[in-house]
Amino acid sequence: MTSPMTDRDPATPGDGVRIVRATARDARRLTAMVRGSRAYEGRYASVVSGCTVGPDYIEAHPVHMAVAADGALLGFYALLLTPPELDLMFVADPAQGRGLGRRLIAHMLGEARRGGLTSVRVVSHPPAEGFYRSVGARRTGTVLADPPVVAWDRPELSFAVTG
């Protein structure tokens, strides 16, 4: 399936990409995006193989989705408010490298600001650390491995919420 993101930057005005609040009925497609992410193949597969983004989770936390004009899911994030943490963030494989992740982070920071947060913690998938740093997060530490589910150390980062 070809993504609508193939030939244009999602940050382009008029591209038809919207960021909307997820609802319980979006649970299956959010779960499918998590489990199907190529970023979690090989040694990282155990982290997402049983992961479910369920209706109760979506109802309890601010989960926002980037959707194309045709309704296709392009990415999403989940922001926990207490304690403040970016719990999940995924961009569809074909949509990566087109600015959508930056757009989701900017939206998340706006939501954090509206929620009165001053910072947002991120425990990053190791290959994603560079992305988070490129959009303003700073490294604050390391979360040690917790076998058998997470067999590797993970970078801990923080976004300052300003404005």
C-alpha cells in the first residue's frame, strides 16, 4: 500500500494531514502500527510483540493521531499527564523522514503546555534517541534493562515545555 506521504512533506500547509484525538474505536489500528513497526524488528521485537493500545488506555490518556485526508493513519503519540511522559510515539514506516515526527512532537508540546506541564520525560527506543534530541529533548540519564521484556538499557530524555 502506498502512503499519501510519498511525495510531499507532511508539514506543508494544505497537505491534508490532521492531528486529531484518538478514540476507543482507533485501538486496533494503533495497536497494528505499534506491532508492525520496522523500528522494532529483530532484537527489539519483544517490546512490541504483545503491546496493545487498548480502548481503556486511549480513554485514560491523551492519544493523538496524524491522519491523511483519506483517513489513513500516519502516526500517533500518547502523552501521560501524571507523571508527565511521552509514553508512545510511532510514525508509519512509509511516512518516516518527511517531518511528521517533528509535527507530532510540536503538537505534543502544545498539549503539554495547555495541560500546565513544565517538562515531559521520554524513555526512548535506543535508535530513536537522535530523533528526540534533534527536536529539542536533552539526555537526562539511562533506564537500565529490565529483562525479559526489555533486555537493553534505554536513553532517558526530557523536553522542556516553554511558552
